[in-house]
Amino acid sequence: MKDRALSKSIIQVLTHDAENAYNYKQIAAVLGVKDPYIRKRIVTLLDQLKKDGQLDEIYRGKYQIKDGSQELTGYIQFISKGGAFFIHPNIQKDIYIHPSNLNKALNGDKVLIKIVSFKGKSEGKVLKVLERTKKEFTGIVDGNKNVFFLIPDDKSVKTHFFIDKKHLNGAKKGQKVKTKFLSWPKHVKSPQVAVTEIIGNPGELNVEMNSILAEFGFPSRFPKRVLNEVELIKEPNYAIESKKRKDFRTKTTFTIDPNDAKDFDDAISIAFLESGNMEIGVHIADVGHYVKPESFLDKEALLRGNSVYLVDRVIPMLPERLSNELCSLRPHEDKLTFSAVFELDPKCNVLSSWFGKTIIHSDHRFTYEDAQEIIEGGDGPFKKEITQINKLAQKCRKQRLSNGALNVKSNEVRFRLDEEGEPIETVLKVSKEAHQLIEEFMLLANREVAKKLAKPEKNIKKGINVFRIHDNPSEEKLNDLKLFLTSMGYEIIRKKNKPITYSLNNIMKDAEKRGELDLISPMIIRAMSKAVYSTDNVGHYGLAFDYYTHFTSPIRRYADLVVHRSLIEFLNEQKIGTDSKHLNYICNHISKMEKQAVDAERASIKYMQVKFLSKFIGDTFEGTISGLTEWGMYVELSENKCEGMISLKSMSDDQYFFDPGTMTVTGYHSQNSFKMGQEVKVRVKKTNLFKRQIDFILED
């Protein structure tokens, strides 16, 4: 039993009998725990829960649920059905806050709460908002001649914002705008904002995409001072630079990227050794050569955290002169790189490694389609190199999966747009061996760089660094996953001395054969912990790596630039990672911006889905039930992968309810039942571009 699940059980026991105090033996008896190890863990967790402020120690060894007098500081996260959860890193279970107890708090705010008891359960009540985390909001101006409001795009905001006439700044009713938060006075129903930018008229593609960027905190333009700084950067003198770096310009080198890519941040070199081994060079754009610490350019890159990929555009972390020109490893041009070079045997074991600054000259630019054609037996340049390096990559992949890595397969859906940016077709992007070739060597480089920076040598601990971590999944989430998989006809069979990933990989193989992979993979991903950046290395569960970081994409990720700087300092035998507070701030910030970039991408995809299906109102499609809730059934259309919802209220032939125990929606009288993965026929009822929402009606 994991600590989180055990703590939850302890809280439930004490909450159920809030008037009395229990010792660890009594709690163990109620829980039916006889294992001496788990009984010892109960003792430890009782003390931890007391320190967290959830329990009172009435007298030595006897604990009682808090009477509501303790106060805690943390952040709140709103949920769609109303209310929020209070989140604190030292508290095992998030605390629910009823909508009536939010006290003018908004999603993400730092708050002071106290614990109150409601029907035998502990809930939170916001006492004070300590910090407004989000200070900018986008939305549509509404109102009349005297009173104006902002209807926010952010669906987690359950209130409208008041705009004083003097703060309209030229905005008119019906326009999309960006605003800044001003205040939320006492005894006033709505918070107050001021318009800072008029984005444009709703419905226009450019306006909607810029609105999505603003909604998730990404600027659409670079500040002038940043662009001025970039203009001062000169093209390197490669003849001089080649004397300071290891020269790889005579080695066979190429890039493999998507067809529409412009920022080529990684290249591969290959050399066949007399021993039968291969020398593989992973060459990464030397962004640190151009972007200096504390420059305007560096501060802007940190602010953005990463590039953002929307359906119709890329919002780069670095201005295009760097991302698409100076740093991009374009073919037939000398380029400055930071490289990880390995000697690998035929089984993909690392026999030796070298890290350092280099200069390269890419011989060819492959698209994934070009490389895949060669892998499948077609002709093309560097056929021998592509074929051999792919065989080695597949050995690396097989070795990684045998070590317990999670093999999540998912198909990405992309839109084909016309010249006006209108979606005209959906295209399924399938990962093939050409993608895996690049993936495996990038994973190898990231792992080996992390080991170089962090793995102790001769019992000497190394400095603090930025790691990419992925913690073990909680038992609670695994139990939810087990329930879902059982409802779909799958069983998690754990093997002795093997992580659960072995069983999950087998389930995904079966799901692929049954045509249900698109349903199973997302649920497995949701059951996992979230990968984040941290200075505390706990390893990467999904990849089965003890050491992992991000080194291979500094054009589009700030984390990689930080790692480049740490590695060069380490190689130069300089002390690194001394400012742990600053590194912790960077990790927290870029993790947050990464999540916001993912949310922005999803919002743009959802917008395009709504826009695409708006042409098919009243048309009928076949689909698969992809989600079940107490308010409706989500359906993914087979033809175009667009997802919408059938409201349970719209199913008028019976009164339907959702049973979370069986993961089904069932009719009260007819007992007609619907489950995940079930094929259904639906009609497009309506679409709402503002809400990014698609409504279906179930066809008989």
C-alpha cells in the first residue's frame, strides 16, 4: 500500500469518527492491517499528518481529526462542475473547497484556508487570497452604454469581470480583448479589469489563435528590445570557431524532421568503426553561444519557457533569426553545435562517450517520409547509413522496453488547412521507425548527459541540476485505471519482480489489435504521474531511466539551454548548480509553461474541430464512446477524430445515469447500457466556437 493511499485511509477512519481519538493499533484494526511493516508506516504517517496540520495529537500516540482551527497556505485548482481543490506539496490528499467557500479566489490563486468539517468530511474554506497568480484574462466585451463586462475565455472562471468605461481603452461590445486584473473590492460581486489590448473580432482565425495564446499566457510578439538585441548578433566566423571546437564537418551527418519544420535543432553523424561498432554523434544546436545569461533574449526565453505549437502556426521561444537561421542545422551549411558522441556495440551498449562543443556540416535534410521510404527498402541518399543506424535504434528501443519502459502508442490528428486557414481535412499522423530512430538517439543523449552531470563518481556527489523526472503512479490512480480496463475487457496481470509497465504494454498491444488503442492509451497516460522539471532527481518511471534530463532541443525548450550551460561548466571543471533557489524557480516556472503550452495546443485543436464540424450540422457520423460522465457521453468520430458530447438530458427515451462503479451509462427503466469503446451513430446537433464545444444527438 502506497503512502498516499494509506494516508487517505487513515483520514477516512478519523473523519468517520471525528469525536474520538485513535492510536495506530486501533486504526490498523479498523483497516484490517496485520502486516507489521504497514503498521509501522501508520505510526510514521500519523506523525506526518500531524505536522501537515490535518490531525491533532490529543495525548501521546492518540490522534484526532483537526477541529477546523488550523490554517494552511497553498494554491487552488478549480474543477469544471464548480468548487475547487486546495493543493499543498506536503498534504497527501487535496482538500475540496465548496463554491460558497471560495471567498473571491480565482483559479490558481495562492490562498490561506482553514479546514472545516462538513457532514463528517474535511473541507477547505478560503480565508484570504494571498496572491493572484493569473493577472491577465482574455474574453469578449459585453454590456451597454453604461455598464460593460468581460466574458472570459477561461472556462474555469465562473464569474464575469466588470470594466469601467474609462478602462475600455477603445474596445467595443463584441470584440475580443486582453485585460489586466485590477481588484476585487469587498461587497462587490464582480472583479474589475482594464482592457490592455484589442485582439479583434471573434470568429476570425488570427484573432482566435491570438486569443488562445493570450488566454494561456503566451505573447504573440517579441518585445522590441529583444529584437534589437538579436539584430546585433553576428554570423560566427566558422574558420576561427573550428579551432576552438571538435570538427565533425567531414563526418557523414544528416537531419530527419517533419516536412514543414524550419528549426532543425538536432543532427546525427555516423561512422563505421573497424571493430564493428558504430560511432554515433548526436549534435545539438549550440543556442548558448548566442543566448547569454541575463540578456533580454535570455529573460524572454525563460518567460516563454518553450515554443508553442498551435494548429496553424508556431510561436517560437526564440526569434526566427535564431530559431530558423543561425541556430537551425540547415543542410550544406557550417553550424555550431554541442554534441554527445558515443561508441555503441551492435547491441546498443555504450562503450565510451564524449561531450563537448563541435562544428558540423549537415550533408542532407531528410523528412520522416524520406527516411521511412529508405528503411522500408526504397532508394535514397545515404541508404547504408540510414539502414544501419535504424537497426541500431531498434536494438536500443528493444533494450529500453525490456528494462521496463512504458510503450505508449498514440496517433496524432492534424488538420490540413486551405490558403485562408480553414480546416478542410483531418490527417492521421502515425509514428513509424523513422520517428523511432530519432527518438531513441535523443533519449540516449538525454540519459547520458544526465548521468554525466549527476551520477556520483568515486562516491563524490555532483552539483544540483535540472532533471526531467517522472514519479511512480499512485495506487489510487492505478486502481481507477484497473476499474476502467476491466470495464473494457482487459486485465492487469502483474508479473513477479516486474514493474506494472510490462502488463500495460501487453494491454496496449491487445488494444491495438482490437482497434481500441485510441481509447486505452489516453487512460493509461492519465493514470501516470505528470513528467516535470525538478532539481530533485527521482528518475523517469515511464522511460525506466534512473537519470534523465532534456539536452536535445534548446531552440524550443529553455530547460535544454540551462542543461547546456551546466554541462559546459562541468566539463570546464567549474562549480555548477550553486544557486539551488534560482534553479528550483526555473524548474517550477518551465513546468508550468509547458503545461500551458500543451493546453494552448489542445485549445487550438478543439477550436479547429468545432470549426470543421460546423459545416456538417445535421449530418450523421459513426463514432466510439471515448468518455463517460454524470452529465454526458463523449464520442470520437471515426472518420475525422473530432470529439463531442451527447448530453444525458438529450436522451429522451429514458432517464439515464452514470454508474462510476461499472463505468457505464444506463437507462433507469429500460436498463439500456452504454460503455467505453462502444460504437454508436450520432448526429451533429450544434457547435459553439466561443465555448469550443460540439453537441451530438444519439441516433437510434
